[in-house]
Amino acid sequence: MKKSRVASLTRKPAVPRRERLLALLADGRFHSGETLAARLKVSRSAIWKLVRSLRALDIEIQAVPRQGYRLPRAVDLYASQAILKEIPQRGTIERLDVLLQVDSTNRHLVDSPGPAVQRACVCVAEVQHAGRGRRGRTWVAPFGFGLCLSLAWRFAESPPTLSALSLAIGVAIMRALKQFGGAGIGLKWPNDIVWQGRKLAGVLIEVRGESSGPTQVVIGLGLNMRMPAAVRIALAEQQAALVADLAEILRERLPDRNTLTGVLIVQFIAALQEFGTHGFDAFAREWQTYDSLANAPVKVIAGNESVLGTARGVAQDGALQVEVRGALQRFISADVSLRAIKA
């Protein structure tokens, strides 16, 4: 059974011509229309149509007379076998979907058959049309510049501190990034990964199930690998959070997306197994070491209420604790930001 499961994960389906063309262009070099047509066994006009269909996905493809087509830079496309190579216990993976485009990797897994208990289904995509963050916000992930990963997992029964799962997943992400030498990266309650006050990644978790029975969670991660200057400027103009990316943090140690994706999946599954048994208690102390808001002056917005105070870590159930005029207030769901202290 194990052999057949692994075979089903690594079996190569027929690849559409559009994806095959993208793979040929992934090296970032010029390829003539004639060469591409010969490789794909189609006409040059068909190549032009395929290029247009890729551009319609907001994938930039340059066309230069007498030189051909190319991507602006080389891109390490997602590849199922390269991802699975990083996962020693493949038996925990029921399905790995590697997609060119999707509305949302989370939505794809929510709408698909879920995994068995203690098993995972995984989805990665090159292009997301409707990537989401908390509170319905849009997650911007330009083609080839970010990592879009979702993992569905089924607990035999709902863990008692399920509300703190996003914090445990934050720890799992930190464990993965530490393998590549990431330094100075922190966690910002409830679901952000930050560096020098800028957002590096975000987590979105969706839950389905009953408190007394099996519970499925879908964990979505959007992580910036290389963010173009134009995207940074656009986000700043929208008054969105300033962003960081792994390239500026890791520099020459930056892993390719398949390696990082595989390592993240391993850490996610290990964290989910540990969380299912021990809850947030197993992660609380480690989370505190990464808490970017610890003992800092903060502004908390919960609904129509705005509160100024000092962050005092999190409770066992994952609630943010803020000291306000000498008393602790708890926040289960809110937006929190650092605030400047007037001299």
C-alpha cells in the first residue's frame, strides 16, 4: 500500500502545452519562436497564442524581434518530485496538487475531498487570482516571487487549544527558516512573520468539524521570496504593511522554492502531530522567544474598539494579553500594531 501511495504522488500526468512552454522559458534566457515551436511540436502562431494565455495570468513574458521570448529572470517552478524529495515520511501525504493557477490554494483544498485522520493534502500554485489573508484581505503574490502553500490536515478530535493553532504554525515556520540560517525573524500575533518591522509572511487557517469529533484544518501560507520594487511601491501607496522578503534576509543562502516548500511541509506535519497531542503548551515557550511585540507599546483594534497598552504575551488559548492601566485585557481576534511613544 505504501508503495502504491508514493507512486500516485509522483506519477507524472500529461502536461498541457502552456505549462510546457513556461517550463522551457523558466531559465530566463531567450528562446526563438522557431525553437519553441519545434520543442512543443506546434506552429509559431500557436506559440504566440500560448504566450498570450500566459500573459493573461499576469506572467510577464518579453518578446524581442530576432531573439525570441523569455521571462525577465529565471524562475524555479514548482515540481512535485522535487518537493517530495524533501519529505522523508511521504506516507503522511495523501495528495500533492501542483497547479499553474488557482483562485486560492486554501479554497482549492476546502472544496476538495479532505484527508484521512493524521494525513495531509497539499496544494501549491504558481498564480493565485484571489489569495486571501485575515479578515478577507488580499494577499499579493506575483508570479515566481513568492511561495503559496496550503495544507489540509484532519485531527481525530478537536484539540482543546485549537484557537492557538496559528501560533503553533508560526513556530513551525520559524523552525523551517532556521534551517537556512534566517536570523532576526520574529512572530507577530496572531499570524504574521516579520523582519525589521516588515511583513515577511502570513498564515490563514480555516477550520471545519465539530468540537467532539474529527476536525479538519486548512493552513494557508503566503511567503515573500523576492518582491519586485514595483510591488513594494504599490503596496506602500495602498497604505498596506511594509514588506520584507527572504532574498534580502538569506541572500546567497536563499533556497529554491521546492526545497523550502518541502521543508515547510515537514515542519507543518510535525507541528500538527505535536499540537494534536499536547496543544499549544508544547509551543508556548518557543513562541515567546520569537514574540516581536513582547513588552512593547501597542495599539489594538477589535471591532469598533481601539485600545492602547503594552503587549504582555499570549495566554494558553492563544489570546493576546495587553496591559491597560495596570490590568490585563485579552483579545481573541483583533488587529495589533506597534505605536510610537511621544517623548
